[in-house]
Amino acid sequence: MSQNSKGRTKLMLGIWLVVMLFIGFKAYNGSNDHPTSETVELDSATLDRIKPVGEVRVEDAVASNNAIEESERTAEEVYTKCQACHATGIMEAPKFGSLEDWAPRIERGIDEVLKVAIAGKGGMPPKGTCMDCSDNELKSAIQYMIDSAK
């Protein structure tokens, strides 16, 4: 090895050592910094700028739910979505107006029939594909079909 090569190696090691000491010194001093009052003020000013504009009012949410309940469809309107299967008896659906088809369901009670209608059974998908129907709307449509069978 030449003398020039040994000198470069020592120089590079010296530079590396100085850089590592500088990085270590900065890391040590950086972890001991405490927020100044200016930084705290800046943080509270930032929090003031990003605070919510409005607040949620529960009373309005309850009022909007009542408005939705008041606008429920009638049993006849819901039945129009059901009649594709219940008018013809397709996939063993109980036919509209058929006491023979509805008798076993009437015996079980409307609440049991509603549970089956919500969950679906056999060829009938859940809620009979009326996914926007409420449980009360489905119950009134079932009652409408039961009443037609009597």
C-alpha cells in the first residue's frame, strides 16, 4: 500500500468520526428540548383554527327519524314489489288471496312470518328484494296478504 492510500483512509475515518459525533450530539440535544411558550401558543392557535364549525343536535336527528316513519309506504304500495312472486306463486311463494297457501303461516303468527320475510327462505331472498322497506312496512304488507286470504 502506498503512503497516499493510507493517508486517504485515515482522513476518511476522521471525517466519518466527526460526522458521527455531530449526529450523536444533535440527537442527544434534540431529545432534551422542551417546548417553549411560543410553541404552545402556536399549537393552541392551530387548534382554534381547526376546531369544528358546528355541533350535532340530537333533537334534530330524532325529528328526522320521526319524519321518515311518517312517510312509510302503504301495505298496497309495498305489495306491488312482492306481487311478482306472490301473484303467481312462483318458487312456492304463498299466492295472494289463497287461504290454502296462507293457512300454515297464519297459524305461526305474523311475527314469525315477518322474521322469515326479513331473513329470506328457500327461493325468497331477504326482505323479498325490498331492501329499502322497513320492518313495519313488511309487516303491513304481510298483514295485507293475510287479510286477502280470509
